Amino acid sequence: MTAITESDAAAGLPPRPPLSTRILRLIRRHPTAVGGFVVLIIMSLLSIFAFWLTADPLRINPIVRLKAPGEVSPLGPIGPFGTDFLGRDLFARVIHGGQISLVVGLSVAAVATIVGLTIGLIAGYIRWLDAIVMRIMDGLMAIPGILVAIALVALAGASITNVIIAITIPEVPRVVRLVRAVVLTIREQPYIEAAVVSGVSLPRIMLKHLLPNAVAPLIVQATYVFASAVVFEAILSFLGAGTPPEIPSWGNIMAEGRTYFQIAPWIIFFPGAFLAVTVLAVNVLGDGLRDSLDPRIAKRMR
């Protein structure tokens, strides 16, 4: 049965379909986005409950070093992902490594989005400040982000906090340019001019009129920043400029296993597969959000 609320009945609106119908409709319209969201939720749950689902990722057991997945050892069956060159359980290390990637991705996406949104709103609306801010952003974008991150980590030291800061700085200009472009198309609208003439303060104009129009593209951009941050963290860790070696991360695991790739390829395969699946899930989720938040695309898919 369809649920009809009092407000819908009073406004003469058609009855709202049940929740199950709306979920099936969402899956039918955006199957890849829903699939990416489900995969991301599974990865997050595995990482959150890693301490309860796996053994100690730092426990060394030389007796079972470089054992293939499912192989039988004197101590019993080997885990589903095998062991590394120190006999550590690779399944535990990969699952715990997801914590680092997700924390870095979420932190970079949140900080870059907030900072980029603030700067973009100000630069896009205040004309005289626009040229100054955008030249600074152009200067940051002219330098490859990976070089900026490596330089900052080399100067400040290897830690999760420094990695987050190092990855956030190259991502901020991209968010700034997006928000600025949205503001430039809106600030000349009649309702903005009417708000200015009526004496509405600048912060109120930004929060009430400019910010709502930038939310939809900003959400999509945040998903791409998340995916980019996860890849950046893996690259930095692989090069030895990311998280400390004693902290398991997908980049560290692959860096440690490259020497033994010919005799133990699973050391690189499993963290690489988890990295690829996570980034793919975030990207398809971003594509689905873009399609659902764009009114022109959403109208064609109805």
C-alpha cells in the first residue's frame, strides 16, 4: 500500500510510493552507483571491525613466511591471503591497511572540500580578490601534486597527519576552481542583485544564495577527491614517503612485497586488488551522484 501523509493530502499531491518501491527504482536507475556504494560500505565495515575479524597484523612468525593462500603449514592452514616475507598474516595486514586509506581519503575530501568551498565562494564573488586568489591556485596546480606531497612529507616527516596535509594542498585548487565557476554563473542573476540592493549582508548572500547552488557539484567533486587521495596515499607509501613502515597500509604492503613478487605475487596482488576495487567503487558512486543531481540527466532517466 502507498503511504499518504497529511501534508501530501492537504497539498493535493499524489501518494508517495512505499520505501521498497523507491529503493528498487533507485537501483534500476543507478545500478552502478548503488553497487559502488555497497562495495564501499563493505570495505568500510571490514576496516572498522578489523581488530575483531583478523589477527594481529604486526605478529611475526618466520616459520610460515612466504606461504601461499590456503597452503598447509606445521602450524595449521594458512590464511586466505597467505603470508609475507616475515610470516605476517597478509589478510590481517590488508584489512587493517584499509583503515589508513579510508581515513586519509575521508579526511582529505572533507578538509579540501571545506577549504576549497570557502575560498571559492569568496574568490568568485569578490571581484578584486578573484585575480589574486586564482593566480595562487594556478601556481599550486602548475606543480604536480605528487611532487608537492613528497616534498612536504620529506620536510615534515612521515606520519598520517602529514600525509593528509600533503595530499590536501594539491586538491584544494581543484575544488576552488569548481566553486568559483559556479559562483561566477550565479552572481549576475537578478535575485542576487536584488539581495545586494536590499542590503543583505555578504555572508548571508553566500550562505543563502550561492552555497546551495554549489552543493550538488561539490558533492560529486568530493568523491573524486576521495578516490584521488586514496591513490596518492598508496603512491606515497609505496615510495617510502607516506605512512611509517610499522603501520600497515596498502602502499607499504606492496612496497615490501615487490622484492618477492616472482616467488610470492600474492603479497602485491591482494592489496592492489583492494585498492583498485575501492577507487573504482568511489568513482562509480561519484558518476551516479552526478547523474542523479543533474536535473537534465535525471529527467531523461525517468
